[in-house]
Amino acid sequence: MEEHKYYIYILTNKRNGVLYIGVTNSLLRRVEEHKRKEVEGFTKKYNIDRLVYFEIYQDVRKALYREKQLKVWERKWKIELIEKENSVWRDLYYDLLK
């Protein structure tokens, strides 16, 4: 059986800026779409294209559950989550390209 990966991710426009949480089965492709402004709506309007956090799941249901969970978290908790793994808010997209 083929193994699938699903990602929840957090994008921003700058350190401590606007946060966007999403889920995808192709993190690299999805972040590239955000960077090229191909995704209409919130991320395009606020220039949100910096990947600052992500998690990987094998089960799409768990990924969707986690996305919903993070979306209702307090902003402070989301920032703490990001800074625990990425204290300088580096764009992790470039790490994925390596």
C-alpha cells in the first residue's frame, strides 16, 4: 500500500504578523502556489507566503483534526508553537528545497 503524507502548515507575512493555517498533501507545491499568489483570498490579500511551521501526518483525518484544532487556538499559543521550533521565524520553504 502506498504511503501518503499530509501536512498542516502555518504561513505568515512577517515575524509576529498575520497567521494562516492550512492543510495539504503536497507542502512544497502548496507553498509555491502561495508564493506565486495563485491562491485567491486571504493569503493573497495579506501577502502571506512565509512557511514558519509544519507537521506531517500519515492519516488525513488526523491532519484535518489538527488543522481545526490549531485554528481555534489563541494567537499566543500559535506563536509559542512556531517559536518552539523556529525561533527566528525563518522561511522553512527554502529548507524543503534542499
